[in-house]
Amino acid sequence: MKWVSILFKLTKLKVSLFATLSASAGFILAKQGASKEVIMPAMGILFLACGSCALNQYQERKTDGRMERTRGRPLPAGKLSPLTALQISLGLITLGCFILFCETGWVSWSLGLFAVLWYNGFYTYLKGRTAFAAVPGALVGVMPPVLGWVSGGGRLIDPQIWVVGFFFFIWQIPHFWLLLLDSGSDYDQARLPSLTRVFTPEQLKRIILIWILSTAVSCLFIPLFGIVKFNLILALMLIATLWLVWNAMNFFRSPPRRVSFRFAFMRLNIYVLFIIVALSLDGLLNPCYTKLTLFTKLLAMIGSKAV
């Protein structure tokens, strides 16, 4: 059980599962229904995400040791050697790439490999040099749903999946910044660039409010591209978006000393998880929608002939 706990922490299993879930949603939207074919691409993406997170912890092991929030991770806590962590991360990445290439083809494999290189190469490098690394780093959040869409038979140039990807891109920025701001003092101890050195607390509240509202607006673009078929799902997405806006306004109105970045972080992620589930449910119900439409047309034809 000790090794299982270490592996869960090393691979950031919750984050990796979130990426896998968004990829599965992309697959279901492309397939427009449930299919056992989703299992292997989902496994490939899970291994790839776990390996990328483990590699990130290997890369940032010294920095993690200087931060209160991360010093309990396996490497800075001495529960795992750097060499073992590197071997595990590379093994998971290799396994994930192998599954994607064999099961879904070179396009999905290329997208997965690009996500790893962007996260562990470009984004990780920028984190130590600019407080705005989250903006280009947010591109990583676009890859899982797009990868799932391509694995499900969708085309890379389809605008439907890119509007979903745009939603995930916008969400990633306040997601990263809220998490970092919740541990602002840690970044000072680790001598890393921080938004708190660039903006005042009031300015930060305004900036984050704009990004959260932008996340809400980007979600409302999704139905305009014909992805959502059921009015009930559309209504639930609208209600959830209004809930997010209401929470964002409460966050903005709260006094600076009482601002809870962790609370806002949790609410934002709950919202995105709800949208993922709603989109997946719409895709799963679509075969029923198609059959019901055909049945209605058949009844109309029978009725017209009877008249």
C-alpha cells in the first residue's frame, strides 16, 4: 500500500484522471455514443498523463523541496530516488505513446507526444522565468479532448472539437493562477516568479474575475457549433454557467484579506467537471435522439399517407 500511495502522488493521479476524462468526452462526442473502443485510447492517455506528471516532479524536485505545499511529495520527502522516478516516468510515457500509436494511429500519437513536450519542456522551463507561464502552458489542456476526438474518428480540422478545446484552454489559465496564488508565499521561498510580485491583490482579483468570466463565455460558444443535441443538457450547462458567474462575482466582492483562492479554485474545477459530464452525457444519448427523430419522421409519413 505504501508503494501505491507513492505512485499516486508521483503521477498526480487526480490530475491525470481529469485529463483522461476530458479525452473520453472528446471520444464520445466524435463517436456520438458509447463504445468499448474508448478503453484503449483512454488507457494510453492516462499512462501518458501519469508519466508526464511524474517527469515534472523529477524536473522540479529541488524546487518542490523549498515549498511547503510540495515538500511532502515522494522525491523531496526522500520516499523515492530521482533515478527510480525518472525510470517510472519514462516507462509510463513510452507505454502511453505505444498504446496510442498502435490503437489510434500516428495523429493521436503525435498529439500526445506534443502535449508531453510542451508541458515538460516549454511550460516547465517558463515557470522558472515568468509569472505568466500559465498562458502558453494552458495549451496542454486543449490536447486531451482533441486527442480523444481524433481517436474517436473525428477530424483534426473539425471546428466542433476546437471550440471545446478553446474552452479548456481558457479554463486552464485561472485554474493555474488560483492554485499558485493559494500558495503565494511558497513561490517566494522557492524564488520563483509570482503574480503577487507583479500585481496588487485588487488587481489580481480583477484579472482572475475576467478569466473566470471568459471561461463561462467560452462554454456558451460550444452549443453554437451543434455539439449539444438535447435542450435539457443545454439548460443544465446554462444553469451551471450562471452558477459559476455568481461565484465569481462573490469572489470579486469579498474583502482582500478574506479572499480564498482555494475556494475559488475548487468551484471552478467543479464547474469544468460538470461540463465534461454534461457533454459526455449528450454524446451518449445522441443515438436515442437519432432513433427518436427517425421514429417521429416515420409516424409523420404514415399519418400523411393515411390522410
